[in-house]
Amino acid sequence: MSLPFELRALAAKRSDVLAAMERIFAEESARVTTRLASIAGARTGSVGFPQRFGSSLNVHVHFHTLAIDGVFEKTAMGVRFHDAPPPPKDDVSEVARRVRERALLWLRRRGYIDERAAEERSNETIEPSALDACTQLALAGGAYLARPFEHEDARAFHDHPLSGGAPHPRSSELALAAPNGSTRARSTPPGALSAGRPEIRGGP
């Protein structure tokens, strides 16, 4: 039996986890074998050992199990062995499902499963997105707020000696309002206004 990747490191370090996973698998395999044999009071068994590494000596905890394909019945003459039929696919799937459910229950009861979301379990520093970073800069002060040009602003921009008498033909006009109420002109690509998301740039 192979363990999930997330469980291998834990089973390699904790002997109680390793023993519990092997015991659960052995018990569920024995339960199916006994049921298939249909002999009241009969018992079966298995021998297993864990292997802690893979072919490249990587951490890969898994189990090698030798299970008896039948049951032993105790009689007045001693012990009698009865063959069990091969398990059908449904029984194999049932063993896998029950092993998973029991393993999760065992791990949860002993506090080995962290129920928090993956973002909360991570120890990495969460970096803000570009939009969050712009918002933080704006809230920190010193950033200009973009708003559409008003009539007076457009006329002032038109009369500015550096404007050449007209705004750039491929730009839309924005007045950038500073916290003190003053305004300044800035050209913005035409798609910004039509998309409803004017470009916001900080700094004077």
C-alpha cells in the first residue's frame, strides 16, 4: 500500500502514524477475506513491513504486505484452512474507501490534520497584487486621484504653452487632483476612459 504524498513525511517521522496506517490496511483486508470465505468464527492474517524509501532513495513510505488468501477454522481435530475466492473489484474499492476514511478519522482525532485553508497554513509572506499595491500607495498619501477633465481644466490645458494649443490626438485628457485641491493635466491612453479604468499614477 502506498501512502499519499502529504502523508509520507509524517509517517516517516512518527512511528504511531506508520503503525496505524499499516494496522488499518491489514484489518480491512482481513475483513473482506473473512467475509468472502463465509466460515463462522474463522480467522485470517497477514505479515507486512514498511519501506521508507523509493528506488532513488527518496522518502517514499509504503507497505509490503503478504496476506493469506483464505481463513483458518478451529475444529475438534485441530485447525483447518479454507480458501477464499478472489475479491471482486467492488470489494477492492471498498477496502480502499474504508482505509481512507479510517485513516482520516484517526489522523483528525490526534490532531495531525490541519483544517485551516491552504492560505492560512502557509508560512510564506503574502505579496500584494499590483492593484492592491496601487491602492496602498494611494491610501498612504502623495498619490494623485484621476478624474475626467472639467471645462476649465481643458481650457487651461489647451492654453498651456507646452500643449501646442491642443491635446495629443491619440490621448484622452485627465485632470489629476492632488490632496490640496490643485489640478494638473496628464495624458492617458484612449482605452483607459472607455474601459472605465483610468490609469492612476502616483507622485507629482
